Amino acid sequence: MYRFENLIVWNKSLEVVKKIYLFSEKLNDFALKDQLRRAATSVPINIAEGSGAEKDKEFKRYLYISRKSLFETLACLKIIKLLYKKEDKTIEEKINEVGKLLNGLIKKVKLSV
């Protein structure tokens, strides 16, 4: 098992990805759908990539990228709500949970740098 697979934040971010894919399945705005999906998948991908870093400083950088991608995911959802009146509150709740976990992990990694 790889280091990232043991991280709660990584596993929770996978749940967000799954929810995003199901939510966006019938979205006809293909550009926005693609942007949303890419942003969501970027979160666990960057956590995984960063966990392979030799130094915690580099891992921290990838965690910041993951957090930015999480914000991008949320922004895409807000745009979809504005334009298409389509939303899923459970996704936003999961995003908030992942955000808190990411912030906690960033703080922990900062202390070790």
C-alpha cells in the first residue's frame, strides 16, 4: 500500500470525485463538465503525487495545489448552480470536509518542515 492510500483526506477526496462524476453525467455544457471533472480529480491526484516526494516541503506544495483544485471544483459547482439551477448539497458538504482535512494535513506537514 502506498503512503497516500492511508490518508483519510485522499479517500474522502475520491468520494468527491465519484459524486462529481455522477452529478455531472447529464450536464450538457461539455466545457464546464470537463473543467469540473478535471478540477475534482486533480485533488486526489496531487495528494498522491505529493506523497511520493522525498521532502515534506515538496509534499506541502502539492497539498496546496490540491486545495486550489478543491476551490476550483467548488467554483465550478457555483457556476453550474447559477447557470443551470442544478446543485447537490451533499457534494458541497463533502468538499467542506475534504477542505478541513487538507488544512489539517497542511498544518501537520508545516510543523515537520
